[in-house]
Amino acid sequence: MKTCDVAVIGAGPAGLVAATTATSLGLSATVFDESASPGGQIYRAVTTTPVRRPELLGVDYWHGANLVRPFRASGAEYLPATTVWAAARGAEAFDLGVSGGRPGTRIGGTFAARTLLVATGAIERPLPFPGWTLPGVMTAGAVQGLLKSSALVPAGRVVLAGSGPLLWQVAWQLASAGVAIDRVLETIPRGRLAEAMRHAPGFMFSTYLARGLELIRAVRRRTDVVEHVAELQARGDGRVESVRFAVDGEWTEVPADLVVISHGVVPNVHLPAALGCGLEWNPDQSAFQPVADAWGGTTEEGVYVAGDVAGIAGAQAAEARGRLAALAIANALGRIDAARRDALAAPAQRALATALRGRRFLDALYRPSPEFLRPRGAVPVCRCEEVTADAAREAVRDGAVTLHALKSATRCGMGPCQGRSCLATAAELLADELGADCAALAPPSIRFPLRPVTLAEVAAWPSRADAEACVVRGE
Amino acid sequence: MFARLPETGAEAVVVAIDGADFEARAGDSVAAALLASGRLASRATPVSGAPRGPFCLMGVCFDCLITIDGVPNQRACMVEVAPGMRIDTQQGAPPLGTGAA
């Protein structure tokens, strides 16, 4: 089994830049990508998209090709449609359990890497509301992915709901593609803009400002935007048929064939968490993120994070963080000394500072309201095991006072998605019932395998003497 | 309820969805093909039997689980279509002994 210097998990902007940087410094890098082609979610299908009108996707999207080109030329090994579902620290290197994206069809076996660079990006913040599990309710990222990968656009009556940059970007892309959007229901609570304004000076210098305002204005010209939506329900028999929403306590119902929701994104922390990396609650972003230093070094030696998995900061920041982490790894492996690392890092550090301008304003403006973050009633919080908000709250009152106990008591987080869709909400409900701050909660315990695998995949995992010693074998 | 933009340039790939031929396009995920065919639901849940369909389309939520070429519980959003692929929506919990989880 060959051992590479760095295994990069994820091929979005952070992973691509990290791999390109690492190989340029003489390190061997292998990139594991769950997608079929490089780009991550933000630049999904940038080299393969069937969309023939480039202007539909916006100039920011095509920038992704500028990252893929040097990556392809870098000599880094690229493994598409591949999932890293386990990782364990061995004496010399990390062993990775790797499979083809389709369980059971291709056993990739194991790979070994001296360091791990986790660039698993973000997942969309799952905010439960009544009816959010109905077919026809989809995330904004999902709808955007269909456009990028398959040139598919929504047809029929389309309602967008939520808040944040992604919501507006998708609304703009769909409108540009000729989709008639019936309504945009924006969920920013009243008074929030005034609160966020104290961070506005930073935002005035944000590269996102002009572009963001342009998108919002373009959408508003073509679509009915409802502001300060405080409550949301999707309704229908077997699929979504309408949306009800409340503004200042007054309910309106509109027919809908597709409801596209977006409440921002949260770090995709399952891999670093399972590796034992410390997690901390980010109160500005209402989500767990790995504890990391300025280079992306985590609490686990040899494990680095870069891009949105390290805390939401966007694609431009992801490039800079990918480069910084690769430089730190090259230094840790003795390829460059600290002086050379620092010299090479300076431009990336400046780029990162620029990219982070205005982030606090966006975080403050688009933080979901407590009513959305902390639902009540029969709404399913855990989509897999169909655990309701009330059931989770009741379990906490009955003594399940940690995330782990809540999972044991209710199965919330125990289904096939392994808690990705409910972790943030479970933490909010737990804190709400305890009258505590989310930051005071013990982080979740995440274990391998990171996704359901077949026994054949498990069997391909190399067994170790210490693991075998744990098993009592019958005579 | 999805429509294909004109002039995509992607080749046709014929798959069978619940036994009916459907013309997907090269590069489509199974989930994209399902949605393009006018279906929003990929399965009924094993817990309550509630209908579910593609939700996140990035491999996170596991709501688009579907049977592909006889193997159940595949993430429809993470598998690309191939000519002749058999795609079958799932109904509730499968009986024991029918395949991998």
C-alpha cells in the first residue's frame, strides 16, 4: 500500500488549491471527491456542465475553472465519485477506508496518508418547518446543482423561502434562465437589519456587497418578494401543493409545485469530529466547527481543515485557507522551513483578510430567527428517524441532557444521514430546554463509518492487532 | 416539476424508472433523471411510510434512497445514470434478505 504525503478530502476551492499548492512544494497529494468532477458544490460541474449559456450561471461560477486547470496540471492524484468513510491513525500514517460513491459496487480498499487535509465544505442548514419533508420541498443548493449538472430548471409554481446570499443567487440564476418565480419569502425578522448595521462598516469594503445588491435588485424587479416571514408551512398530500406563511401573525396561502428553501450553510464536520478533532460552537453562525489555528491545524496532530468546514467564510476565503493549510503541512513534513512558509503565506493571508470583510455583517443579518432555529410541535427534526421537535424536547425534560443521550433516547441522529440533517437543531432544542447556551454543550460524538457501508466494505478495512485483541473469540 | 433548458448538448441515456423507459441525459444523477421524469418522490420511509424525494442533492440527507439495478438504498443524487439502468422507487422498509443496506 502506498502512502501519500497528504490526503485531501473534498475538491471544492479549498481542496483544489491545497492539492495544487502541496504538489508544487514537492508533496504527493491524493484528492478524494464524492462528486463525479472537481469543483465542490460552489463550482459543481464547472468542467462538465451542459448549460450552453455561460451568463446564466454568473461570472463567479466560471472562476472555478481557474482552480481546476492548475489542479489538473499539478500531478495530484484525483479520485472522483469516491467516499472516505473511515480514517484511523496508524504508527506511520493514517489509514483511510475508501469506497466508490455507489455502495457495494467498487471497493476502493484502503489508502494511507501522512497527513489529512479535510476540505469537506459546508452543508445547507437544515431548518425544520411543518411540511419540510414533503416531496417537492428542496434546498436551494439542490436546485442550483440540478441547473449546473443537468441544465434542469423548476417548472410550474415555484416559491423560494429563507434568507441569505445563496437564496438570492439561486433566485437570480433561475430568473435569468427564464423561470417564473411566484414568490420569494424572506425570513429575516423585523429589526434585524438595524442590529446587523453595527457590522456594516466592514461590509462596505466587502467584495460581496456590490454583487449581492445587484442580484437582489434584479430579482426584485421580476418577482414578488415578501419580507419578515415569521412562520412557514408546506402543505400537500404526498407532495407539496401549497405554502402558508405568516407575517406579523397574518397567514397567507399560495399554491406551489416546488418550494426551494435556504437558510445559509453550516460546516460539514463529521469527518474531523470522528477523527477526534475538538469542536466548538460558533455563536455568530449557530453551528459547530472544528477548533483550528490560523493555518487550519486542528487539535489532532496531522489533521488540517480548510474551507467552509473550518467555519463558513465563502469560496474566496476557501482558496486562501486551502493554500495556508498546504503550506503548514509542507512545513510540518519538513519540506519547507518556517521562514519560507511564512513568506509564501503572506499573499494568502492578505487574500483571506479581504475575503473575510463583511462576513460578520452577513452572519448577523442572516442568522435565522429563534423561532426557526428552535421549532416546536409535531414538525420532524430528524428526517431519517422522524423524531419530532416535541419528542426531542420531551426527552430532554426526561433527562436526556446531552446530545449523546438525546440520540440514545429518541434515535434523533441515528438514521442513515447520521445526524447531518438534525445536529444543529438538536443542539438548539437541547440548549433551549436546558436554558443553556449552545456553546456550553458537549460536542456530538461522531463515529466511523461516516456513511452506511456494506459488510464487504467493512471487511476490506485492515484489521489491527489492538482491534483484534478487543474481540473475544469462541473456541 | 422540472424542465430541461434547450440546447444542452448532452447525449440521451435511456433508463427504466419503475419499469418505464425514460430518456435521461449523460451526466444526470439518478435523482436528476427521476425529477426530469416528473417524479418528486423516490421512496416511502421505513418508519412511517411517508413519501420522500430528493432534498439536498449533495449526498447529505439520504432522503433520495432508491433501488438501482436491484441494489436498494442507494443515494440517487450520488450515482450517475448509465444506459439500461433499472431505477426503482422504494416502498417502506424492505423485507429481510433482499440486499445490502
